Amino acid sequence: MSYLPFVLAAWIFLVGIFGIVRSRHFIHLVVCLSLTQSSTYVLLLSIGYVKHGGAPIFKDVPLGTKAVDPVVQALTLTDIVVSVTVAALLLALAIQAKKHAKTMNPDELRPVRG
Amino acid sequence: MDVLVPLPVAIPLLTAAALTAFGYWCGRRLDDLIAIVATAATLVISLLLVFRSNDHDLVYWFGGWKPSNGVALGISFTVDPGGAAVATLVATLALAALVFSWRYFDEVGTLFPVLMLVFVGAMCGFALAGDLFNLFVWFELMSVVAYALTGYGVEHAGPLEGAINFAVTNSVGSFCILFGIGFLYARTGALNLAQIGEALAGRHADGLVIVAFTLLVGGFMTKAGAVPFHFWLSDAYAVAPVPVCILLAGVMSDLGLHAIARIYWTGFSGTLTAGDIRPVLIGFGLVTAIMGGFMCFLQRDLKRMLAFATISNIGAVLVGIALLTRSGLASSIVYLNTNGLLRGAAFVAVGILVRRFKSGDELDLRGRGRRAPIAGVVFAAAGLGLALLPPFGPFLANALVVDSADTLGYGWVPPVLALAAVLSAGTILRAAARIFGGLGEAKDPLFSHEPEESQEEPTDTRRVSQPLLWIPAAALALVGLGLVFVPELAGHALRNAGRLVDRSAHARELLHGVPPPPAPAPSYSPSAAAYAYGVASTLGALAFAAFGLYRRRLPIVLRRAAARVADRPVAGLKALHSGVVGDYVAWLTAGIAVLGGAVAVVVR
């Protein structure tokens, strides 16, 4: 089994985190967060990958046919749903920030300190 | 199989769905009433589950997919008294919050009770879930609802910033959890916690297991608000509406710790030995307890003050879990429940002040609280309870830690915990004395600035002293203080902790349906040393409160010396809590790295 997908997942995760840390714009922040989350898709799918395995649909196929792991695919789907929810919520908050606080920069929107 | 098991989740979620569909036509009061009734039903059922699971765990396999030959294909709820007690705490606090918000808000949409109900259902699901991925799903559900509830007052900058920081930091934490789950699944092919535990048991903990453990614990510590994952917490709790704060501070943080305890004992205890992991977790717990207490002292905004008190308490609960003994685990359950109720009560008292005087600022409110005596009594009682006053709940929990730490050779831990209690509870008592007694000075340059527009200010200033505001406060405080008088509370907590700690027997029970050997509840009474710690920390908290009030009457020489020592660290600590989400995520990453490095060093 190749290590490449795991390295790729870790790389995407770290790049995403770097983006969040450096972010100066809410939209940029949300995109970075979604990017970070996509590293989990890569990880989960590569865990369930089976070489030469087909889709995990066990209808009209002989017993013992190779297939990729359906559990991690279900996990990935759930994960995508979560990601969309969080992104939508954050974007809604970003709109409110623009409307009421007149800024899209996390640095300027910080009444709570110390 | 017990039909009651899924109900604490099903009732709130179904009610929330029905309210979303039809609530608009029902009118506000009917909506509120339906939500209150549903929460009360959840409370009763969770309480029943505590008693029913007292002798053996209740395992509910959804759709009847029971495990065969120790392989769990289905999804389960696993109810032990600890988990059911947490669900009960959730429902209790939610009930108080909903009753309180009846009069607290002048105007609140149908969405508010709906979100609160979903929050309750998700937290109950999190407390009862028996497999890792469900834990993750409930975790996400409760997080997303919590972000929305925190940002409920979106027209102000404070709630916006708090909600965004909360959402981004916790999302990163949840990715870490998901990575950990993925690694564990790759290694064991299982998602059920007990089955993971069986697969890992007896093997050497290699890099993959260490990384998975680190990511899971780090992720849940982010939710709990342990240092250095805590920065979002003080921002979010300071700006959320008070009824939401009751739930956030009362129980959501503790849920993360509850998950750490269950994951360690059911999943990892067969491969990572307690002696190795103990110092790492204790370190995180103590730093959290002290740092929370210290930051608490620097606050003048009452909600932010209570948020840091929450962090300090979280540290203490974490130390209980980190002892990785039966007593430690029992202590964490007692601590989490009693402290949660007391913090909830304190938040309700703050809510009464905000509603009445349109301010949540300690200096602003100096002496004005005399006109709200019930809030004052509740606030002070919560402070005294958190100061480990014998014989109340937090004292009992601390006593379990004291007695367990001594036998482990960690005798230096209880004094540090007592110091943390002095710092945080002393600050609460200081605020109580200043607001409700008019004591102390009117200005203090040490305090952090008040966050502007932090409140979702109720618009009308009518005199509101309706019982619906103070009954929840008094009830939470009374239950929180009175819980300790439940007969044999410590004994039952110890016995049930013992069941979780015996991993292989627990796994046999969950996966093969073999009931555990019957164990009598041990009797427990705190030792003299525990009483000494309790009395000392209570007196210390009172003295610290007086110090906070009359600091500037100390001789000038002393004050100058103190300023030389303390000024820089104080300024540094304040600067750390910068309110910028990027910084928080950087700290989170650093925290995970430290945690992972420490675990790797102690295991090798």
C-alpha cells in the first residue's frame, strides 16, 4: 500500500491550517477551513481503498468480489454534509459581519480582548 | 434492550422538527411551552436511565443489529450511569434555561427553542453513543447548533466574533478527531469503541496508535477548552445569550472530557498504560486549572469571568480523569455534575442582573445588586460551592482526587488544585461582594476592558422580578449543592467507575452480553486531609476575594514589589487572548504537537 495518499492528506491539512492562521479575510478563512476538511476526505477514502476493487454494490456479483470499503465512504459523505453546514453557517456570519461591523477582516472585528 | 434508551435523543429532535414545521403558527408562548415539556420529558427519562443502568450497562443496538462473535456491525447506544447522569445534567440545565428565557427575552423567534432542543438532543446523543463515528456525528451536530446559538445576536460585533472563533477553532478540532478515527479504523477495522479496545489490547502502542490517541484527545480537549485549546471558549461564552451560556458552560465543555475518559478506558487502556499517560494529562489539567483561575481574576465582565471559571473547573475535572484510576474517574463524574449545576446557577444569576440593570459588568454594578437579593444569594452560594466548601459536591469530588493522588505518589497535585479553586471561586466571591454588598473600590485598572455590546440587551427596562427568572437560579443552586446528600453518592460513583475501568469485562458485557460480576458499592468517606483541603481552599477563596476588593489598601512597598513581579506576565497573558482566530488555531496546532510529543516520549 502506498504512503502517498496519507502524505497528501497531511499536506492538505497543514496547508489549510496555514491558510487559516494567516487569513485576513472571512471568505478566505471559510475556504481555507473547507480545504482543511477536504484532507479528511482524502484520508478516509485512501484508508478504504482496495487495489482493483470495484464500487461496494453487491448486487449481481459473485461472492468474494473485491470492493472498496463502504464504511469509510459513508463516513466521507457524512463529513461532506458537515462541511457544507459549517461553511454555510460561517458564510452567513460573514455576511452579518459585513453588514453590521462593516469589516471582513478578523483582525478588525475583535471587541473581546484580554 | 431497553426501549427508553433512544428517547433522550429522539424526543428533543422530533419535537424540534415539529416546532420547525408548525411552530410559526403556534405563537411564542405555546412554542416555549412545548419545548419545556419536551425537555422535562427528556429529563425524567434520562434520570430513569441512571437508575436502570446502575447494575449493568444498557446497550441498545439500533435496528436490532447485535454483534456476532464480538464483531459489531450495528450502531449502539451504551448507557452507563455516568453517561446517563450527563444526559440528565443536559436536560436539567436546558429546562432551567428554557424556563429562564420565558421572561428573559422580549423577542425571540421560533428558532430559538428549536435550536435549544436540537442542542439537547445532540448532547444526549454524544453522552450515550457507543461507537466512535457516532460520537463524531453528535459532536458535530451539537457544535453546529452551538455556533448558531452563540451568534444568535448577530447584529453586534461581539457575538459575531465569538461565534466565528468558536466555529473555526472547533471545526479544526473536529478534523483532528476525524483523522484519529480514520487511523483507528485503519488499524482495527472497527468503529465500536469496545471492539477497538479488544483489537488494540495487549499490543505494543506504535506510532499510529499514539498519533490516533493524540488527535482524539486533542480534538476533545478543544471542545472542553483545556489550555492551550481554550482561547475560543472565553470569547464565545462571553457573548452568547445567557440561556445559551447555561448549557455551554454548564455541560458542553465537560462533554469533551467525558469523551476522553470513555475513549481512554474503553478503547486505549489495553495498549497505553495508565502510568505512562498519567503525567501528560495531569500536566494539561493543572495548567488549565491555574491559567483559568488567573485569567478569571482579571475580568470585570461577569460572563467572561464565569467563562474563565469554567476553564479552571475543566482543568480540575481533567485532573480527576487524568489520574486514570477508579477514584479519579468517579471524582470527575461527581465534579462535572455538581460544578455544571453551580455554574449554570451563577449564569442565571448574571442573567437576572443583565435583565434588571442592563449591565453585566462587575464595576458598573457595584452595590446595585442589593435590589436583587436572590440573585446575590445564588451567586455567592455558587462561589462557595466552587470553593470546595465541605460537605458539598465539588468538595466530595476533590476529596476523591486527594485520596487517590496520595496513593499514586502525586501528593503535590491536590494543593495546586486547591489553589486553582481559590483563584476562580475567590473571584466569583469578589464579584458577589462587590455587586451585592457594595464592597470594594469602584475602579480597578488591572481589569480587562469590558467587551462592547457584549449583551443581547433586553430592550425594555420594566421592573422584572418575576419568579420565572429566579426560580431556575435557585433550583439549579439547590440541586447543585444538594446532590451530595444523595445517599451513597460517592459509593455508587466509585462502583460504576470501576465497571468502566475494567476494560475486558466491560468489552465482554458490550460485545457478548456477558453481565459483569456483581460488585457491591464501596462506602467512602473523605479523609481528614480532604477536609483540610476543603476548609483551606474555602478560607483561601474568601481571603482572595478580600484581596481583590481591597488590593489597593496594601502597603505601597508590597504593591510595588508585586507590580514588578506580576505586571509583565499579566500583560503577556492578556496579549495571548488576542481575539484573532488565526492565533487560536496556531495555538491549537502547537498544543496538539506538544501533546503528541509528550505521549510519544512517555510511551517509548
